[in-house]
Amino acid sequence: MSSHHGLANPPAKRLPASIWALGFVSLLMDVSSEMIHSLLPVFMVTTLGVSMLTVGLIEGAAEATALILKVFSGVLSDWWGRRKPLAIAGYGLGALSKPLFAMAPTIGLVVAARLLDRMGKGIRGAPRDALVADLAPPGMRGAAFGLRQALDTGGAFLGPLIAMGLMLLWADDFRAVFWVAVIPAALCVTLLVVGVNEPERPASTARTNPIRRENLRRLGPGYWWVVALGAVFTLARFSEAFLVLRLQQGGLALAFTPMVLVLLNLVFSLGAYPLGKLSDTVRHTTLLAWGLVVLIAADALLAFSDRGMAAWLGIALWGLHMAMTQGLLATMVADTAPADLRGTAFGMFNLVSGLAMLMASALAGLLWDRLGASATFIAGALFGALALAGVLVVAAQVRTAPKPPSTQG
């Protein structure tokens, strides 16, 4: 095909190499992280002998750390006008944490490594996504983000598969598998440094502080409703570590525990794009309500079964719920916030969701220790039902509210 065709306004035919490089950076780090995370809950309980409450607190604190740091790193990359150095710092911290898991004699070093790993994730997330947007040719931003997400989630099920193969090969030697995870992490940082070029940016004008009171006042009730909804959603959806432990308790062999995350991420990655497209054509509240119904069903199946078809169906439905709601909540944040406050709006949303994740995982671990695993999933279903009631009430209000004459549909 001739590249000289239509010289007047040639559209970009392919994504720049830097976007592909960023996609593979995501894939390599995800392979490394998931090799460890798919085994870590079981390693903590079986090898280091910690309680379920401790697992819940560690997982919750780790995820909350990542979400809270996202607030600051995105704002910082806007002010500084540089994104790549923050991305390198974030991926670098993630890579540095990997050998610590392999060396950890007690739970203390595991906690330090897990927090270091999530700090890296929090620092790199927003600048990396902003860098994808900076690099994407006009009219190809969707393709750019789609490619990065696809490669990222690809890493999320390759990692557990590799971990499982090595556990079978090396007779359940957790530490040996953790050492192997150091390799893709090191490759990831090397590729980012060498393979990604940050576009030059013109010297920008002075900005106002987005966290000033008069700016925050412009985030209206519609936005805060989405934030509250996101928090209740997160309470219903505690750390995935508990899904792995539930099936391990049901007799799933140690070597096969990563299959839980393989299935979850496979369903999530296959569903995210088509369901994201669907959210452009149906009412957001309708899709959210169905997402909650799916989550309640997943919780119910896992409350009553820890093995066999029912338990695996519960894991698959959990992944489907993620595909239905994760992108949708982000879209709703973008829709309800003023354009110039979008970064701050996402930061606030992440902060509240992060605190809810910390509470949810601590509560899940506590219920599991005191009342057994079923209680954890029953509580999740109840929070899901609470969120569903909220969505239906708001949907009814939206439907009965008089439509402004200027808008259509």
C-alpha cells in the first residue's frame, strides 16, 4: 500500500513506537507483579503463618497506598510538564520491591515490599496515562489506550500462568518463583528508559491550584454522588487476595492457585472493550445496576461454595462485573466534573475509593477470622445490594426529572 496516497492530509496509519513500548512496559511489569501477587496471599498464610485479618490489612493498605499516591503524581506531572521521569521512578520502585519478596524471612519485609511496589504503582499510573495521551496521534487516542490496556491485562494473566508452571516444576518453591519475577521487572524499566521518547512540550503558562476551595466548590452534587457510589462499590468488592484464598481453602493445590487470577483477568480483559462501547449507548445507571447484580451473584456463589463449578463461575462473574463497572465509573467521573478539574476529580475519586478498599479488606479479613469465609462473601453481597438500592433510587429520580429542552436523548 503506497504511503504517498492523499498527501494533502495523510492520517496517521499506525501508533508511534513509544506507545507500543509503553504497552510492553505495562505487560512486563504486570507479568512480574502477578507472578508474585497470585502466590502471595497463600505464601503469607502457609509459609509465614499470618492471620486472614493481617492479609486483609496488608492488601488493603497496599491498594490504598497506590490510589492515594495517584492524586499527587498526576497533579505533579501537570505542574512540572514532565511525565517520563515520574513513570521511571514509579516503575523503578516496583522493580526494586521484587527481590525483597524472595528474601523476606518474616512478614515485616513482605509488608515493606508490598507497600514499595504499590507506591511505585501510584506514582506511575497517572503520568503514564497522560504520556499515552500526549503521544497518541489525533483521532487515535482510543486505539492507544486500548492497546495499552490490552497488553497490561495480557500481563495480568500471563504472570499467574508462568507462576503456576514454575510452582509445578519446582515443587511449590515460592521463593524461587519470586526470584524469577525480578527479570521481567528489570526488562520493563530498561525498555521504558530506552524505548519511550517523551514529546517536547512548549513552556506552559502559570496554572491555578486545582485544590483551592473555589475550584472544589465547582464539583457539583452529581460528581459527589458518583464518588459515594464508587466507595460503596469498593466496599462490596474487597481485595482479590480473598478469592485466591477461598479456592485454596476448597482444596485447590498450591501450584494451581494462580488460575483464579488467570480466569478473573481473562474475563475482565475480554469484556472491558465491548462493555465500554456499550456504555456509550445505554443509560449509565442501567449498566451499573446490572454490574451490581453480577457482583451479588458472584459473592453468593463464593459464599456457598469453595470448589467446583459454582466457585469458578463466581470468579468468572467477578471478572465480568469488573469489565462492566470499572471503565463506566471512570466515564461517570469525567462526565460529572468540569474539564479543567478532571485530574483533581479523578484524584478525589481514587482517594475515597482507596480508603474504602482499606476498610473493605480489613473487614473481609476480620469476618473471615471470626465467622468463616462465607461471612466475608455474604457481607460483600449485602454491600452490593446497598449500592444497587442507591443506583435504582437515583435512576428513578433521573427518569422522573423534567428534561431540559436543549438536550436530546
